[in-house]
Amino acid sequence: MTGMEISQAEDLLAAGAVALRDRLAQGRLTAVELVTACLTVIAAREPEIQAWAWLDADHALAQAEALDRRRAAGAALGPLHGLPVGLKDVIDTAGMPTENGTPADAGRVPQRDAWIVARLRAAGAVILGKTVTTEMAFLHPSRTRNPWNTAHSPGGSSAGSAAAVGAGMVPLAVGTQTGGSVIRPAAYCGAVGFKPSFGAIPRTGVLLQSHTLDTLGVFARAAADAALIAEVLFGHDPQDSATRPLPVPALNDAARGEGPAPRLAFLPPPQYDLADPEMVGKLEAFAAGLEGCETLPPLPDLEPAVEVRTRINAAEMAKYYAGYNDRHRDLLSEEMTAFLDSGNAVRALDYLADLDWRGRLNAQLDDIFDRCDAVLTPATTGPAPEGFATTGNAVYNGIWTLCGTPAITLPLTRASNGLPLGLQLVGRRGEDARLMRVAAWIERRIAG
């Protein structure tokens, strides 16, 4: 491997995925050089952050070398040509371990790629490695540490993906969200996290926890970078009934385009009293500085929706994780077994009634989105918690997972302890490009 100074590697990766993609396409940067930069930063920061569940430097470089040969031969380049991507370790990768964050799956090596992995390879991405997940993408904290302060949690369950991007180890990563597992860790780690509309990205080959809630999402340094990878991943797979054969939204154009100021509304989330006062002050001050941003009264139905989402998650997880519960209960955490037990206790009548809430909530949100481009709301209750007893509170994320609406978190500022604070933007279900345009506009306002 060609040597590279850590400062040189960090400077290179700070450019972001879109700029790096352009340099690769123009021949001003090779895939080997970019992967080497990633490996250099990982070597320096991984011992304290522990974001990676599996990483093989030689394999990553071999992929990069093959892509460089392809470009030298004049072959057509994919939209992600040469860009390294980290994948949450619940996403199947042929020939690479996918252990789902549990000793019950230790040594598991899938024979086939997940749908999105095949799509990434076809687009020219380098699968850099597998990032740490909490136990089966649930609540039990992982070994990963927050890159801004390793005494604090990175969040969960996509802990490794968020920390790897937040630490500048990799320009792009993929995770999953069933409650708040993309938005929350991204906000804690100072990254951009984008959870698309439910069903936008096929989940075939990804650990299934809840067919009603599970959503794939991406991590990046900027909204345009998130749009770059997300547009590649959007699609239809008949094996995932949540997806539909619809045109892929023009996320890249939306993230790059100029346009009029969006119409925004600040919506206080359920259990807003849990929010850190410093975070509330900074977020509300930012919202007040946005011309025409109206403050809405709380939506009464969002409060009970928190419990509704939890009950759906528990019931469906009890079904899909029944094999783990039956055969490997002794290997599961107390958080996991208690939640599975609660899921087994959910009455069918209650579960079926809960499934009606998505349509009920979206009907109310439609009234807002008829006059607003996006809702502005907190991404988390505050900065990343100190210690590792918890991955943080997902109460401000789970309602949007239940609704299936697209959501994105952008780094807003820092708390007094130096940790990142993020804001969250939410759009109408199916209007991901519209939300991405708003996110890019807000990003420019923050930078200014």
C-alpha cells in the first residue's frame, strides 16, 4: 500500500463524495489513492473509535485496482466509480462476514449480496468493509465510540456507519432505521443522515426486524453526497413488497439546484419536554431566523404514535427473531429478551389496529405539506449522552419511521460540551427530492 500522511488523507476525504467522484471521473484521483486515504485515517482513529466490524485492506485495494484498470481501459464508469462505502453489518455481503452484531451469528458469511450491495458494485463503489451495528440492530450498545468525544455514545443502531463518516474514515456509509437508527447516530456524530421514504430502497438481503418499519438510509458529509448514493440505491425489487416500480426521484438535481426559499414549519415533537434546553434554544433561534417559517401547534396524535410504533416493532420483531429467541436466548442481551417477550404479549387486535395509524397520521401531515415544503424539528433530545449504558432516545425519530416519511438530519451547531447538535427535516412521503432540495438550502443557510 502506498504510504500517505494522515493530514494528507484527512484533507483529501474532507472534500466529500461528490467532489471526490468528480476527481475520480476526471482522472485527477485514482481509486487506489482514495482507498489508501481511507485506510490511513482508519489506522489512526479506529483503535479508539472501533467503527468497523470487518475490514480487509488488501481486499479493498484489490477492488480499487480493478476500478482503476477499468477507467484506464476507457470503459464506462458508474455513478459511484471508485468511492468507498461502509456497510452496516446487517447487510449481506457475499464472501464477507455479516454477523448482525450478535454472537449467535458469529462466523456467518453469506453466499449472496444484498440487493443494495449488488447495486453499489454495479455503480462502481468500493465496498470498504462492514461497520459495527448494535445487537441485531436493536438497543444494546455496541463497542463503537463517538468520534467527537470517545467518552460519549455514537448512538445506535447504525453506530459504526455514523461514527466512520463522522470521523472522516469513509465518505459514504449505509445503515438501517426501524426507530431512529440513521437520524440519531448521524446527529450525534456530526454527519448527514438521510432516511428516505419507506419502501424507496429495497431491503432484500438485509436483516429483517420489522417489515412495517425497516428502512435503509445513508450517511455522508453533506446533503449532495447523501443524494449521490441514495439515488443509486432507490429502486424496485419484486422480492420486497414495500417497493414499487416507480421512477427514481432526481435527488442529485434537487441537492444541487438553486431555487426559491422553501416554505418551512417548525413542529414541536412529542415529549418535547425531554429536550435539552440548550438544544431547544439553538434550534428555535435558527427556526426564528428563517423568513416565513411558521411554528405549528403540536399534533395530538403524535404523542400516542410513539407507543404505537414501539408496539408494532415489538410484535414484528418477536416474529422475525423467534429463531434467535428459541435457539440462542442465552446469547441475547436483557434488552433484547425483554423486548421480544413484550412483542409476544401483544394482542393481535391491538397490532392490527396499530397498523392503521400510518394512514391516519399521514392524512394529518398532508394538511401541513400542502402549504409547507418540509417540517423542521429536533433530530435528538440533545447531544450524545455520556457513557455507554444507552444509545440515546429515539423518540423524535420513530414517529417519522412509523409514518414512512423521508427525514434528513444536518449538523446545525455544537453544544457547550463541543458535541454536535443536528436538526431534522421531514417531508411528505414520496417527495424525497423535494426534501433534498430543502436540505441543501438549509445547509447553505447554516454555512452562512
